Amino acid sequence: MGGKEGLAEYRRKRRFDRTEEPRGEGAPAGDEPCFVVQIHDASTLHFDFRLEVDGVLKSWSVPKGPSADPHDKRLALPTEDHPLEYREFEGVIAAGEYGAGTVIVWDRGTYRPLPPKGKHRPATFGEALERGHAAFWLDGGKLHGGYALTRFRTGEEPGERESWLLVKENDARASGHGTPDPVRARSALSGRTLKQVAAEDGPGE
């Protein structure tokens, strides 16, 4: 589900009088769909990987972060759709609020879907995701080349959570470098680390 209806869960979880996160009033889409990777120091430190699809940011929590090494298979856990405005969000979510902690934009850019393989090809990128496999090319400041998201657990069984793998394609932009230390990583927006954002944008500032 995309568009405003797809943001119902996002809005339900947040109190916008207490968080500076965008409510999502319909940011215009660019000429090419965007992606953003944020580092989120919440109850657990993780990366959030987001792809613009049908007017919203489809989102996955990636504990170890995306890697440029095709040998790394990164667990990616789906979260609620986020508004397009979230691609610019960086700051501190107050204690007691959903997702409390510090957020920085680690990388951002545009992407393009890669042609699907097989006989029964999905008509759209959104349909490819619904079917459980989508390949795409990233043009970011840090992430480049082909990647694929593949669902390996549907979450339909009792006690089971839907789970995906985020894997780098073995192309010319692949390398043996994994994900950098998130504590030392710097924002693509401000050049700041998580610690600096927490100190400058946290309570009392």
C-alpha cells in the first residue's frame, strides 16, 4: 500500500507534538525514485534502508547495515512505510517516544529498478517487492551498483517475523569493504557523527 493510506501505521506510532519527525504531507517526488540509509541509535544501533515506492519510503531495519561485499548477506526486517520527507530527517527522537534515539542520514541518492529475471516478470517494482524479490541499482554518495532484496521468511507462521536479505550484486561496483563503524560514520547531510548530533540536537539545546 502506498500514498497517504500507507502512512497510517507510521502516524499512529508517533506523537507529532513531541517529535520533530515529519508527519508526511505529500512531498513531491523527483525525476528518479530516491533512496536513503539512516543510522539509528535507538534501543539497538542499526541502519534503516529506505526505497521510494509508490509515493512512500518502503523501509527495512538492517542491523549490520548494507555492504559493498557480495559475500555479505545482510538481514533486513521490514518496518512501516515512511513519508518521503523522512529522507531529510536527522536529529534526536525524544526519550519515551517511539524509536527514541539519534538519527543521521548516512547515505542518500537515487535508484533504478533492474530488469527482473524469469518467465513471470512483475509489471512494476512495487509488485516485485510484493512477490518477494527486487533488484535495483543505487546511485548514492557511498553506495553504488546493483543490490537485491529477497524475502526468505513470510512472517505468516505464529511467532515468525517477516525477514529479507539485502545483498550486493557482483558487479563492477562491488568490493571487499563491508559497512563502516556506525559510531564513527558521518552524516551525508551535515558531516556529523551520531555523538555530535546527540550533543547538538538533544534535550537542552
